[in-house]
Amino acid sequence: MTALCTTLPDRLRLLLVDDHRIFLDGLALALAPLARDLQVHTAHSAAEAEQRLRQHSYDLILLDLRLPDEPGLELLQRWLARGDATPVAILSASDSSLDAQAALAAGALGFIPKSADGNALRQAVTRVLLGETLPAPASASPLTPRQLEILQLLAEGLPNKAISRQLGLAEDTVKTHLKALFEVFAVHTRTACVSAARQRGWL
């Protein structure tokens, strides 16, 4: 049985696909310490990325979700459909857990927020290069502990009266919390509230 490789090779070639040129310059600088001979190629559109892939092979592609000519996930799915084995990680300005889950479901090996600092970025890229799949980042919940309790009981199908009894709250207080929850999720029904919370990973 071969031991897992835990160090990166001295020579790496990466393709960065993003339409923000200044961001790409900064990204290339942040990734420079990864390897002694690091080649960083850039593409500013899906079409340019396709052209780069016809010309070279890469150890990893860092792909933005939003490109001027095609959504990043559609491009990723096309690569996978034709059997391109180059690992792809999504690098996005979005910190939505839904975007992260969609990226992983589409076949990306990781979802790295652009808000990550240089060290976190290098760690994430190293893990993907070593063959790991990065878990989707959990989105932080803005709900109070009490709202989370009520949301949990709501998911269990309890009516307001039972929730107030279980938590020792007045029924009007439960209604106030429910109104706040509906506003957070921009919904009008209890079922939609529970569904939206599950989609965001808060239940």
C-alpha cells in the first residue's frame, strides 16, 4: 500500500480563470510560495480557458463562478462530461453555502471564498492538489439561540401553543419570534420557513 503524498512537487502549473485582472495578479502572488517552479496561467473568460486547456495540461484549475461569457459551473460540467481529469476548485466572491454545495455537486473539489487570506488560500489549494475534496463552508446563522430553538420545534411540526409550553414562553412571544424568522427567510408560511432554513444548512 503506497503512503499518501503529503508534499507538493517542485513543479506545478495552475490555470486561474477569472475576469478580474487585478485579482488574478494578487492571486498569482499569493500562490507563488506553493512550488519552486510554479507556472501560473490566466484566462479571463470561458472561451479563453478552453483555449488554454487545448494548449497545456494543468495540475489544478481555479475557476470563478461568474464569467462574462458563461457561468463557471456550466463550464465545469462540460469539462467533466468530456472526461477532462484536471482537478477544479471554485474560487468565488460568494460566501453562500448554497453556492458551495452547488459547486461540489457539479464536481468541483473545493469551494474557496475570495475573502480567504493568503495562508488559508494556499492551505486550501494544497489540500486539493494532494487529492482532498474540501467540505462546503457552513454559512454562519444570524439567528439568535431562541430563534434557533423555535425553528427546530417548528421543523418538528409543533404548533405555537406547544412551542410556547415547551420553551416556557408566552404565545405572543413565540409569534413575535416567528414573524422575525419569516422576515429573515423572506417567506410567509411555516413550511417555507423550515424549507429555507434547511437549504441554508441551519437545520
